[in-house]
Amino acid sequence: MVPAKLLKKYTKKSDYTYTLGAFPTFELLQNRPEYLEEVLVGSQVKEEIRERLDGLCGERGIPILENDRALERIRDKEACIVAGVLRKYEDCLEEKSSHVVLVNPGDMGNLGTILRTCAGFGVRNVAVIEPAADLFHPKTLRSSMGALFAVRWERFASYENYRDKYGEGRDQYPFMLKGATPLHCLQRPKGRPWSLIFGNEASGLPDSFLDVGQTVLIRHTGLIDSLNLSMAAGIALYEFTKGEV
């Protein structure tokens, strides 16, 4: 347990981070309680939320501390009156499952939204190629609505590191503006795991990915130059999981 007086705003170098808000804190309690050090609540927390927290934390032996001052130090919104103090951890992917691979995602909002979308479509393995947005930043956790705790994830220094560890026996689909096959025309083989690969919001995937697996294009009008990263990932996940969710 971290003494409340030592809690301060999140920094990437910290060993701890925070789920700011009731919903992501409940997700943490339900999916990764072993990494939850304590739960902070404000004096104005709603009775039904406090009762549910008391029940879940009591079952898992996690302390609850009512401390408005500690919350004020760590939160970025006045409305936040519940926070989980989370010990950072490492995770790994399931080798035989399908993956989403994010190459250098730079926006915490996009990263969190994609994690949530992956969970929604049942693709519970996400590879993040660094440098990348901070998985543990409270903004990422909030935009994922706690979905980080419902999926498996793993960070890699390069795409080659990911490929060497998990590339064998799977089909790989880089999504690129130079993609050879439109998504709606793609015929993918059944019975094999796949990896959907997406690039950075600003630069996309480099041309080196033209030689990786089957490149895919999501067609759109010329009124825009590209789709938002989280939107592209959502469209691809929908198409690849049709009939499975």
C-alpha cells in the first residue's frame, strides 16, 4: 500500500499509475486485482458506488481510503471522486490467438480506444511497437474505459522482435494506403491466427511493410487523405470478426 501522502500526479517514470474514475477502477478490480494497491474515494462518492467498491475490495483484500486531498493531488478532473492506485506490470500475448499490432501509435486517446475496440470484438491480444504512447498513462486508461485490463498486451522494441516471437504460423495483414487488396475483397484463409498491423497516426506504416504478408487498403473518398487510426482499426476488426462475436 502506498501512503496517501506520497501520492502525486502520474509520471512515466513512476512505478504506479491511476485509474481515474469509477468505471475503469471497477474493470481493474474485476480483471487485474492483483496489481491494485488501494482504492481512493472522495467524501462525495455516491452511496451505491461506495457499496459496490466495499464489496469488491472486501472480497479481494484491497484497502479503501477516503481522502479528498490525495484525490485532488492525482486527478485531472474535479468530477473524479474514485481512483485506483495501480502497480505497473508487464504482460505477454497468447501465441496461438489473433493479434492487433500497433506500430508506433502516438496518441493516448487512439491507443485507449483501440484497446477498448479490441476487447469489444473479442480480439484480446495487442502488440505495441515502441516508441509509442504510454499504455499506463491515466489518459490511456480512461479512454480505454479499463479495457487494458481485459486484454493481453506486450511491448516490443521493433516489429522484427514481434515477428520473430509470434510471426510463425499466422497470416499478417498490414493496413496501408498503398495496400494491394481492398478490405472488402480480401479472402482470408480460415483456421489460422492473424495479425492486423497498423501504423502511426501521422505517417502510417513505412514501405518496408509492403513485403509483409498481405497488404490491405480500406477504401474511402478523396475528400480525406486517410482515416483516423482508431476508426481504421475498428473497421478492420469488424470485418475480420464477422460471425464470430
